[in-house]
Amino acid sequence: MDSKKFGEFVAETRKELGLTQSELAKKLSVTNKAVSRWETGVYFQKGD
């Protein structure tokens, strides 16, 4: 799965669950900035 598709999946799933990025981040023990990066694909570009 490429970074764009992964980001779309995370954002869509988060919204279906009625969560904000901050709420999802807290549940996953990560920062809201990490969630934002996942959703935009920025997180994966550095590792490519």
C-alpha cells in the first residue's frame, strides 16, 4: 500500500469512528502530529 492510500485509509477510518486526530493519537500513544503525517503521507516520504 502506498503512502497516499494508507493516509486516506487512516483518515477515513478515523472519521468513521468519530475521532479527531488528537483522540486517535492518544489511543495509539503517538502524537497528533504523527497521525497528521500518516494521513498526508509525509511520514513515509522520509523513509523512501
